[in-house]
Amino acid sequence: MSLINVAYAGESLDQFIKNVDKLIINPLIILLFGLATAYFFWGVFKLISNTDNEKARSDGKKHMLFGIVGITIMLAVWTILGIITNTLNISSGEINPQQGTVHLNDYTPSTPSGFLH
């Protein structure tokens, strides 16, 4: 009887992790990407609208720089995730973020002939 409860607890934990990813992490990444983009464009606006005020132009340049840094970091993370999924031969049909499912192909490493002999 206790084994059934443990298995059920494992399934609910798995479902909880999938829900956290689907309902919290993915929307948070999209929100942060949007905020970084808005921060960049706010810097562009400050730079263009304050041609005579050097302090405001400097602030605008800082906003633009930090916006670009934020966008670059998020794009790098997406690139790394893409490299990982391509390395593991995971096609887009096998990953479903809405469902929280990932199906991996069987991996059997091969060594070149004569490598271990």
C-alpha cells in the first residue's frame, strides 16, 4: 500500500514541476524579455528627446546598454537550449511546453573502431 502512495506522490510532484514550468517560468521569461525590450526603447526615447541635456542623454545610453545586455543574455539562453535539444536529437514534435512533456530518443554511444583496443 505504501508503494502505491509513493508512486502517486512522485506523479503529483512531476505534475507540479511541469505546471511550475508551464505556468510560471515560461511566462516569466517572456515578461523579462518584454521588459528588457521596453527598457531599451525607453533609452532610445530619452536619447532622442534630450538632445540638449547631456545627463539625460547619458542616462538614455545606459538604458539602451542594459536593455541590449538583457536581450543578449536571454537570446543566449535560448540558443544554448536549442543547441542542447539539437545535440540530443530532440525534434520539435517531441517537446511540448504546453503539456510539459519531453520524449527523448534512446541514446547508445558508439566508439570508433579500434578506439578501445
